[in-house]
Amino acid sequence: MGPTDYDIAIAGGGLVGAALGALLLRQGRVDPQRVLLLERDWPEAPAPGTPLDLRVSAYSRASQQVLQSCDAWRRLDATRSAPYERMQVWHEGIAPESADALRFEAAEIAEPDLGAIIENRAVQAALLAAYVDAGGQVQRERLVGLTQSAECVQLQTESGPCSARLLVGADGAASRVRELAGITASQRSYGEQAIVATVRSAQPHRFTAWQSFLATGPLALLPLADGQCSIVWSAVDDEAARLMALEESAFNLALTRASGGALGALALSSERWVFPLRRLSADHYVAGRCVLVGDAAHVIHPLAGQGVNQGLLDAASLCEVIADRPSREDVGALRLLRRYERARRSGNALMGTMVDQLDGLLTGKVGFGGRLAREGMGLVARHALLRQFFVRQAMGVAGDLPRAARALR
Ligand SMILES: Cc1cc2nc3c(=O)[nH]c(=O)nc-3n(C[C@H](O)[C@H](O)[C@H](O)COP(=O)(O)OP(=O)(O)OC[C@H]3O[C@@H](n4cnc5c(N)ncnc54)[C@H](O)[C@@H]3O)c2cc1C
């Protein structure tokens, strides 16, 4: 094979692309000089003492392990993350503390927490710093075109061309790599929008992630390190537009009512942002020497807080097949990329389907399926073994995990 500028180019240094870069340099048996990350928007880590960002995510225990494997975890300011020790889930027909509400406790399986709520910007900055410190190459610009040959991918960036044996599309839901590589995807709108904001609560959040299923969509209250909560309030389009148009005091009343009073009166302490919700599933994760990870490959409803968690497992899995290749095997060999696709695609699709079914059954119409689901919730609430099963799922520690996501204990 002829020479190329890089072995691996990653388009997109968001949470997933940056994690992949940092992991590859530590565990992928690759030369840092031959790995390129293309990312134009390069965030600064939040300064100590500044208010928490509006965009936060729930990182499972498996994801925390991936962040450790990336050498990013130690770079995070622990005073800005909130471990959550339990989840409380109910539907609007019952009280938040009812015996039929689901309560998942980390303590039930002798763990200190289920995961942590951390600012997206802090995690992305820590991952990018870990990548740069390990000697990875960076171009602060975008991929604008590509052509593939049997031997390499020719990339067009905003400043000119370069070549790589493997191009990873980590460029999010509107992935250029997916489009340019000719990978088709099934996509649809949920007909819902997610309203995100920070709120103060009259009662302490008790390091609990609260989730209520309303007829118009799910509402999550995630505990923050400063004692406030982050809300992700998904609602059908009309209802979301109505809620966004409400004055602050009316919105606070609607929010407190929607939360079933779980934390007493709730009041906005930030502006409200709104995100249209889409489902996307790439029909393939691989085309020639291009491969997709993270939201470029799959986008699901945020109600289960699994998008980043799935993406970090994609990164860990792709890094593992690259690390385990025979010495001198081409990093863009289709055989390797297919192994990654087999490891991740069906599990990601299954997660998306399960989340959609949960959304369909527990929100909206009361119908027979909805009644069954609500009764099922009560059943799980009363059985320790079933609860422990779901706790392990929520922590992301169930099933066959890639090495970088396994606990070191
Ligand atoms: C309201 C809401 C709440 C959520 N909460 C959670 C949660 O609690 N837990 C969870 O796990 N997930 C959550 N998610 C999902 C999560 O935010 C996404 O899954 C995650 O951000 C995807 O990361 P990514 O790196 O794949 O993509 P992105 O974050 O979209 O990053 C893509 C990157 O690629 C760059 N880029 C784009 N085009 C190009 C190009 N042509 N060339 C080079 N670079 C390019 C962009 O600048 C960007 O930095 C939530 C989503 C929403 C909408």
C-alpha cells in the first residue's frame, strides 16, 4: 500500500470522537503522530466557581470507566459532578413516593452510586486535553469532502486535502461522513421537543434522579452538584411550544405540578433551551474505510439518558478491535470494521427500540398496553431481583462490555 498522511482520522471531537481519540492513543496500539482529530469548536473547561452549564448528561458507571481509561476522569473538577445514588420513576397516575413507583438504589447491589451528572463541556474539554497530552494531531476545522479508494480515504478539509487508512465519522446526528460515505439511515421525528433548564427545588434532591411519565411526555429532574436540578422535559410539539411561551411564574407552576410535587415547588434559575427530538439509526456502521460512532450512527430519545453512554461504548469497542488486530494489519481493514459493527449495531438498535416502547407505553394513551406497563412497573417495584436487574442495566455494567468500560476493581 502507498503512504498516507495518517492511519486514522476522526471527524468530530464531540464527547464520542474525543473519547475515541484519547482511548486509541492509550490502548489502540497506534502512533499518536498518525492519528488526526478534526474539530472546529474547541470548548474551554468550565472555570472553578462559575455557575454550572445548562447542558449536562447522566454518565453510567461503565461510561465513567471509559473516561478513566481515556485519562479524562482525573481531569474533571469533582466539585462540579453529582453522583446519583438512586432513581425514582413513576407515572402521573400515582404519587412519586407511592409503593407502585420504581425506586432503584445503588445500595441494593452494594454500590455507592448509579452514575454521575456532569457538564458536557467539562467532559469534552477533559477528553480533548487527554488526547492532546498523549500527542494526538489536531486540525481545528471541518471535514468537507471525501473520496475512497481500495487503499485509503482522501479527506477534504477546510484548509486542504490529506489522506488516512481509516476515517471515523464522530460528527453527530447530521453526520457529513455518513452522507459522503453513502450510508443510509432510518430517521423520524418523535413529534416531541425536550425543554432543558436548571431549576431550584424547595426540597433537597437527595442525589436522586427523578423521572415522571406524563401523558404528554417524560419529565426528568437530575441532581446537580450545586444542589439544583437539571430538567429534561420532553413534550409533544404543541405542548412544548405552549410551555416555552409561558411566563416564568406560570412555567414554574406547570413544572411543579408535572413533577407531582416530588421536590416541592420548583423555580427556574436559568433560561429554557429546547431541542427537537429525532430517532436515527444508520443502516450500516461501515462503508469501505469509513466507520460511524456515536450520534452519527444512532440517535435515541433522551428519556433513558443513554445517548452518550452508548457512544462511549462504541468508542471503546472500536478501539478494542483496532488494539487486538494482528501486528501490521491495516487499521482500515474491512474485517476489523465489521467486527466493530457486529459488536455494537444490534445492541444500539435494541436500546433505541426499548426506549421507544417505554415512551409509547408509559406516556400518552392509557390503552391496554399502557395499563399493562403501569402494572409491570408496580411488579418490578416490589421484586428485589427484578429491581437489581434494572439497576445493573442503568449502571451500564450488564452484558459483554469492551475492556475499556470494565471496572478495574
Ligand atoms: C436534551 C438531551 C438530553 C440528553 N441527555 C443525555 C444523558 O443524560 N445521557 C446520555 O448518555 N445522553 C444524553 N443525550 C444524548 C447526547 O447528548 C448525545 O448522544 C451525545 O452528545 C452525542 O455525542 P457525539 O460526540 O456522538 O455527537 P455530538 O455531540 O453531536 O458531537 C459531534 C461533533 O462533531 C463536530 N462536527 C460536526 N460536523 C463536523 C465535520 N463535518 N467535520 C468535523 N467535525 C464535525 C461538531 O462540532 C461536534 O463537536 C441527551 C440529548 C439531548 C438532546
